[in-house]
Amino acid sequence: MIQPLLSVCIITYNHDKYIRDAIEGVLMQKVNFDYEIIIADDFSTDDTRKIVLGYSEKYPNIFKLIFQNKNVGAAQNWLDLISFPKSKYIAYFEGDDYWTDPLKLQKQFDFLEKNSSFSCCFHDVKILQAHKEDFFKYESPLCNELSFSQVLKKHYIPSSSLVFRNYKWLKKMPYFFKHSISGDIPLELLLAKEGKIKYMNEVMSCYRRNLGSVTQSNRTATEILNGYVWMYTQLSKHVPVKYALIVYLKAVKCKLQFYKYKFINIFLT
């Protein structure tokens, strides 16, 4: 069997209401290269596995499944998923998101094939929350090529839009990933250290914002900021020296915000 050039990696847990949309958005892609769909399910208790198995039986040459034997948590499930592909490129998103443009993969594949100095590319997405659809709330970058410093300064990249090269270090991610408050930000920065990041000014997928995200969780502002301090401190140890200082300064900035919120909370109580 020929190794596919691109792996579509989907992480899922109890997404039976959404996983069909996610899969159908991939199957509708019009491409001139071979791809595979790898789905990692974290021991779902609803009908997610049943739905995924149905697609796998219908398209046995495309699907590869990682079914956890117990609930290992989103971080470990993601690590198992992202280290699995042997393809040249990876497209990653979560099982409650979906793609809307049938040419999405071809556009991103063609760009990366022609531009070896870029590590990955992403695009605009729409957001769907509480039955209201609108453009994604992240601020779009002002330029179409992002450097490491620009990615560090502002979190622009929605995961459902990302296609990236399959680097060797993805097989063994730094240990701190498993305990990080965010997986997307460290991944994007580690990709940015490998090369420029291309921004495509097109809406080609939909992101469902839900209560499970960091910004929507029940964590306090100080708990979230403290999590980012730890994440950036750890990340500074896993990037080249030329980037380590600015990453550490980002941790210091979060620490100052942490003390600010802590002081305000003490004052108000």
C-alpha cells in the first residue's frame, strides 16, 4: 500500500452529534493526492465509536482508528494521535469542528509543496456558538506570512485550519505538553521555529466554541494566567536560544498579570 502524502488527524470524545459533520467535511475534499483519516477516540460513552466504525467499514482503505481502552484524557489522546502519522503532511482538528471548502486541503497542500521555507499554513474559520454563526473572533493577522515573534505575540491560529509538515519531533513531544493549559499554542510555536507560517485569507472551516475550552471553563483568571506562566516557562526550554528569551519574557508578562489579578481579588475581598 502506498503511504498517503497527508494524514487528516481528528481527536474526539463524546462527539456523536458532530462527528459526522467532521468526517463528511474531509470526505468531500477534492484532491489529486492520497490521504488518510486517523481518528483517536478517548473512550467515548456515547455513539461516537459506532459512527466512526461505520465510516471505517465503508472506507477501509482511508480510515485508521485509535480507540483508547480507557479514558486517558485529551492531552494523552492528542499525543497518541499526532505521533501516529508517517505522511509528509498533517491536518489536525477536533471532532466537533468541520471543514466547509472542498478545496481546502488541495490549496494548503499545493502551497506547502511549492514553498519549502514554510512549516505550515492556516486560514480563517467561522465560529459557531449557541446556535449563532459569525466570523472567528481571533484577530486576523495584518500580513500573510508570520514569524516566530508574531505567533508568540498573538494567538492567531485556529486548529481546525492548520496543515503542517510532519517533523520528527512530533513523534516524541516534550513532556510538558501533557500538562499544558493549551496544546495549540506550544504546537504553533514549535512549528514557527521550523519556518514561516502562511496565513490564507479565506474561510474554509467552522469552529464550534464550547464550554470545554480554557477561556470558557470555570477556572479563575489567576488560575488561567498561572497556567500560561508555567507553559511559556517550559516552552522556553524547548526552543532555540534565539527564541528562548522572548518566550521567557512572555512568561514574565503573564506572571505580572497574575500578580495584578491576585492583588485586585485580595483588595476586593
